[in-house]
Amino acid sequence: MILRSAISLRAEGRNSASGPALATPLHVVEPMRAPDEPNHVTRPGALAVSAHGISLTFQTADGEVEALSNVDLDIAEGDFVSFIGPSGCGKTTLLRVIADLERPTAGTILINGVTSEQARVQRHYGYIFQAPALYPWRTIERNVMLPLEIMGFDAAERRKRVAQYLELVNLSGFERKYPWQLSGGMQQRASIARALSFEPALLLMDEPFGALDEIVRDHLNEQLLRLWNQTGKTVVFVTHSIPEAVFLSTKIVVMSPRPGRIIDVISCNFPRDRTLEIRETPEFLKIAQRVRSGLRSGHSYDE
Amino acid sequence: MVARPAEIRWHPIFVRFAPVVVIVLALIAVWYVATVLMNLNLVRGAFERDDTPYTTGQLIAGTMSAERPLLPAPHQIVQTFADDVFGWPVTSPRSLVYHGWVTLSATFVGFLLGATFGIVLAVLIVHVRTLQKSLLPWIICSQMVPILAVAPIVIVVLGAIGLRGLLPKAIISAYLCFFPVVIGVVKGLTSPDPIQRDLMRTWSATPAQIFWKLRWPSAVPFLFTSLKVSITISLIGAIVAELPTGAQAGIGARLLAGSYYGQTIQIWAALVAASVLAVGLIGVVSLIERWVAQLMGARA
């Protein structure tokens, strides 16, 4: 707890120093709160992600590859935003730029009002990869605990949070199991608990359920939605499944390859506590249709 | 209902050990044949020199009981080995246990030195980019030097600065055994997949945290594979170090004395002792490996 307040002080210091780039008071460092208090961060209008003119060119053996070309994107706090597009459209790259795992070759990006590097160093986001990437020599409990150890939480707080977030993802009772003793879906839930454990305001998810079968996937999508609704976090979600994107999102960002760019941003205003049944409604199909035509206009279906 | 023929159910112990026993028996049989063939001329010559008449049976029996045969029979080696191990108090210079311990202590010290040195080098190579390019060729070169040629120099140089006895042997042993550890641990430290490393980055972990919480645990299985190779090399290194230095004790000294006096059986008994030690050492490392793997949650 001491550590977190130190971080928030540092963040404020940086903000005030960074001047005109931050005309609006955007930055959000989560206020201290009791762990059992629901974490609703709803500050209408504040931007979790604000990207302008982002381009990223990779140097490869076959020459330059333009992974992202002039991408502008604002993501409001509390939104659930999906990036959808075919392979090679730069959706993962864009997510990695937000996470400061890649540096754009042009453009500016602010996360909660600070640069992406500051946001990473101050641990503003939790990142969930396509593979659970649990450390095989650690039990589930100690895997979830790992970021807390790294961030210097004391032992009592660590134990409390591990129990709390394993419960949230329905993994209570599996604390002492090793990753290989769990199914793929359970492992991915553990990795979500791990990303939540240090209570970041922003969740970055890179096709987290892509490797799972559809039944497990539907189930986890429902759980994820419930979690988002409960915690009020901002979620950025990469997928190549149209139904998944439409079901989960408040905003769908349609992307297209060569070069990676944004074609369309579609709002999707189903109630926050939606269930899988909405997938049969005409509204759902209409939005899915619009996503599909967006993908088509970006030549995503061309060979 | 068709009556099925009763299946023959072998006892599990039989199933487990039968193949090994069969192979060992076959090898022993081949060995005896080789004993007869190799010692035949020797024994025939002895009979003919004494002008004693002999039968084929006597000839064959003679090949298996010669005092200084070209190739001793297995039972002769076992006999001498047992005599040397159990026939003398362990502090006696005639006891193989005494010689074995001399070599073993140099092996242990050499192995500890070599493994530690190997791990430190590997950590440096992984973390300091310039070292990776500059150090690795030298490490590989170091293993091309014929140790038998270098060992006397090392002994003399170390002797000149007052180091005698166990330590020079341990250093030669360490020189031979650090190499597999370097290679294995470098491989292990670089084995975490990109996602695991990216995760550390998203948590903005310090390099020390990345090392202790990710790289080192990932390297442990690789480390043990290397250690198993390394500890036998370490034993060989200790024995080799005893050869050119005129050591008075140790398995190497025993081999050397045996070859001076044509005591082939003694040489073979010393070789058996070396293999017993090697098997024991690998066994110990394997046990520790299994224990550590269990602590680290490996599948049973």
C-alpha cells in the first residue's frame, strides 16, 4: 500500500511537469481503497488511451513492413473496446504499442494521461496474452502472486489478493495445483486473476480465448463481461471473431491489413449485464453485419 | 463364450530386470571368449617353454587364470576388485577404497569449482552482450587443448606457488567439467519464451527480479542435465590429473602403477572402481534432480 501511494505521487509529479500535452486532467492513478470495495472507476470523458498518428514500421529481412499506418484512437475510461481484423492487420501490434512492448516510429500515445512508458513503469495495465504463460514451477496461487512479489506488496496483502482474485475467476480450491494440472480454460482464468491481482485500471487482452474451444470461450466471455461490469475497468480486447467482438464490446475497432489501419469504429450499446442470448437479436446481427462489411471494405476477405 | 488361453503373467521384477540381465550375461560370455582368444598364445608359449604336455582343457583354463593376462577374465577382475576393496583397512594404501576416496575428494572439489565457474560464466554471457561474442570462442578453444599435455604444466606452475596435493588435481578437473555447465546454463537462461519475458516487462520488473523469478528457475532443468555430464567428466579429469603427475594415491596412480608393472588385473580393478564411482555420482545428481523437480512442480 505504501508503494502504491508512492507511485501515485510520482505520477502526479510527472503530470504536472509534462505541460501542454495534458491540457485535460486525464491521468488516472487508482485511488487507494479497501480491497473489498467494488472498483468502479467511472469518470465520464476521461481517456484511458489516446493515440494520434501512430505509425510503426518493422525492419525485416525482406525490407520494411508497415504494421501500423497513421492510427488515431481514443478509448474512454470504462469502455470495452475490441480490435478486430484479419491476421496482419496490426491489431496485436497496436495493443503492444499501448503496452509499451513496441515503440511506434511516429505519433504520440498517452495512457491515462501519461506516456506509454510511464504507464508501464507505473503498472497502469494488466496484459493477458493468447497463451496463459503461467510459470510451470509455480503453483496457481504463486503464479497469481508473482506480479505482487515483483511490485513489493507485503505478504499479508499478497495472500489476501490472491484469494480474492482466484475467487473472482472461480478458481478457489485450485491454489496448490500446478498449471499442468489445470485445463486450458482454467489456466487462462488464472492468468486473468494474475493480471487483475495488482488492480490495474486497464486490461489489455490479446486474443485471450483464441486457443480455447467455443464452449469454453462462450463461458469465459460471459465471465469476463461480468468481471468488467463488476470492476468498471477499461478493457482493450484483440480478437478475430466477429460474434465475440460484438458480444463483448461497447466499441468495435475494425482494422485492415497492408498497411495496418483503422477502417471503422462501431458503437455497440447493449446493456452492461448482457447475456449470450442477445446474439440471436436483430440488433446484434445488424452490428455483426456492419463489422463484416467494414472488414470487406478493407479487403480483408481478399486473398 | 470362447475360452481364452491363459496369459502368462511374468512377475514385475522379472519384467523389469530380465532385459538387463540378458544383456549383461551376453557381454560376459563374449568377454570369456575374448579372454580365451587373446591369452591363448601367451599360455601356449608358457607351456611350450616348460616343455610340459598340455590338453586343450588345460590351455583354456590357463587363459582364465594367468597372472598377467592380456585380457583378464571377469571373475579375476571381480576377485581382485573385491580383495582390493574389502581385503585391507580403508586407510591402507593397498585399499582401493583409499585410492577411490583420494580421487573422489579431488572430483568433488573440482566439480564444485567447475560448476560454480560455469554458472557464473553463463550468467555473464547471457547478460553482457559483448562477452557473448568475446568469451564463447575462448571457452570452446579451452576444450580443444589436450589435457594430458597441459596437466603437468598446471601441476608444475601451481606447485611453484605452493599449491600441492588435492587442489591442482581439482583445478584440472574443474577445467574439464565447467564446459557443459556453461553451454547448458546459457541455453537454460535464454529458454523462457517471449511471452514470459514480455510479462516481466509489463510488470516493469528489475533485471534482478527477471533473473531470480524467471531465468534461473527456467535454467534449472538444463543445469541438471549439464551437471550429470559434468560430474563424470570431473571424475575423469581427476583421474587424468593423477596420471602425469606421479601421484602416489588415487585411481589414476593405481592405473599408472598397474601399467608400470604389467598388472593388468589391477588396472581393470581400478577401472571398475572408477565406473562404480561414476555411476554413484550420476546417481546422486539424479536423486537431487528428482527432488528439485518435485519441489518445482514437475509432472511425476
